[in-house]
Amino acid sequence: MPRLRHYACLLFLGAAATPESYALLTFNDGKDKILVQGTYSFGYDTNIFTQRVAKGAVSQAYSVSLTYNRKAGIIGVSAATSMSHNVFSGVSGQNFYDPNLSLAFTKGTGRTTGSLSLQGTKSDVPDPIANNRAESWLYSSTLDLRYFLNSRYFLTDTAEYSATDYTNKILFSNLQSYNDNLAINYRYDSKLDLNASSNLGYSTTKNIKATSYGLNFGSVGTILSKLSGTTNFGYEISNDSYARNLVGASGKRSDSFSSFRSATSLTWRPKTSFGLTATLDKDFSISSTDVKTNTLQAGLTSDFALFQRFKTSIGGNYTGTVFLGPLSQGRRDRLYQVFVNVGTALTTHIRVNLEYAYMVNYSTLAVGHFTRQLLTLAITATY
């Protein structure tokens, strides 16, 4: 902890390195806008690989993003590009550049509305399942459609495709997945929609091909006067087939798993200056190390105004991961995390945030048991 306090002092000294200012451009009678954002952050991470034997590093991150929005005619267009650069002191070979490109088209009028979004991004983050840093390219596309049957009922369909390509092919496994969710929705009132949906998913990696089916029920909007958000509960079945090299002595070529699933986030806001958000997510997936998992995530976060000028959030979450299939080794992980974030606006364009997070992971796999602390000061300029 003395070392952490030492770096906390350095964080505030880093506040002088404010990013260069940019201008927001608006033209064509306000139909076209260009937004520029720059961020500088300085911090200390006690465990940059999220593994039992911790390696800490002081880090600096620089990022700049450019967003173009056009709202004219039936179709709206949004395009964004960004570049981030991270520098680690004390750990060699981990510096990186991460570019990001995205493009979205939206249609918000007429009987049929929806959006099409495309994204390509590079990611370099610690992976608590692989217990190493994962460098990858992620490509994704999402098509959202909404069709109104009448004033009360409407259909929605969300089709998603994603592909993850890892640099380290020895430790990580590339993943491709397709998911489609078709729902019938009922407009209960002006603030709340109820829905029932069916879900179909297909994922493939080097050693696993998984097909999943699910039925879900949920809501979107204001449930009570002070309670709003999204609820989604259902049941899912996943059928997996394995590559020949995974069959082994058991002779099993496939497995079938079933489980309750959820994608729920609710916020209770008794007044504008205070809110409490609870989340509950549970689903099957395939990890970056090519192992089938069933993951439960639960979190609770409060946000409030501190001394009027400071916006504060305090929260915690739990992630429980059960590893399934022939490569699971009976592994079970339990990850606990708490965090606090304090931010204030220095001007109408510049904001400062200070965040501290502590996490501990208990794992039946020795290397997977770790603790990690992060302290970060970020300065963001938006124009």
C-alpha cells in the first residue's frame, strides 16, 4: 500500500499533461457534425497479466477519437475512428497501439425501422481466464430491425456476427459466432414494452462447434415510477461437438448443456442526484482458451453527486465461471471486484476522473488465483 500511495501522488502531478484542444465542426445547417475527443490517463496496475505471480507497472495511455454524424433524409449515418496508445514502465514488450473503426446506418421513421452497424477494433487486455494478456482483432456486424404490426404489437429481430482473431495462436483460440434473436413485443403503456423471444446461436473454434437454442421473456422501460431498465430471463440449451483430438478415452464426441439465462439491468432512481443499478447476466460461451463456460455475473452500483460538483460511483460485482467439456479440468473461478470513481468537470469541455478498483479471483487452477489493484487518473477533453 505505501507504493500505491506513492503512485497516487504521481497521478495528480500528471494532470498537467492535458490533451491538445480540438474544435467541434457543425455544417450543412446542422445536419453534419464532427466531434473530437482526446484522453490522457496515468495509473498503476499491480497485476497486468492477472495471474498468481503478479507483475505491476506504471502505465500511461493516450487516445484520440473522431466521430462524424449526419442526420438528413431517411437514413442517418455515424462513422467513428480512434487510436489509443499505452505505455508500461517496468514491464518490457507490453506497449501497444489499438485502432478502432466503426460505421452505422440508422432508419428511425416508417413502419420498418432499424440500424446496421459494422466495427473493427484491436484489443490488448488482461484475460483472467488465460491469466495472460490477450491481443486480438475483433470484427463484428449487427442488424437490428423493428416492424410495427399495429399500435400495440411490433416485431424485432437482432442478427449479430462476430469474429475474434488472436495474435498468440498457441495460448488463444480464434472464435466465430452468429446469433439471432427474434421477438414479439407488446406496448403495455407509453413507458413500458413487454416481449417474448427465441434465440438461435452458433459458435465455432479450433476444437468446438456449439449450437444453442433459447426462449426468453422480458421488458424494456419503466416498470415502476422510480424503477426502469431491461429485464430478460429464459432457458437455453447448447449442443457441442468436439474435434477428434478431444475425444480421448471417454469416446464422447459431443455434449449437451442446459441452463437458466439472464440479461437484466435495472436502475432505481428516487431522485435525480442518486441512483442504484443492479445487473444480472448468465449465459453459455466459449472462452478465449477454447473451453466451454457457463458464467454468472451480478453487480450493484450506486451513483450520486458528491459536494454538487463531483459525480461519484461506488460498486461491486461478482463473476462465477463454471468450465465445461473435455478441456475443463473441473475448473471453477469466482471473481470479486469493488471500485470507486470520482469525477468533476473542470470546464464545459474538460473532465477529470479518478478511479480505484480492487479484485480477487479464487480458482481451482493454481495460476488462476490472483489479486489485482488499479489506480487511474484520466483527463478527457471533448469538442
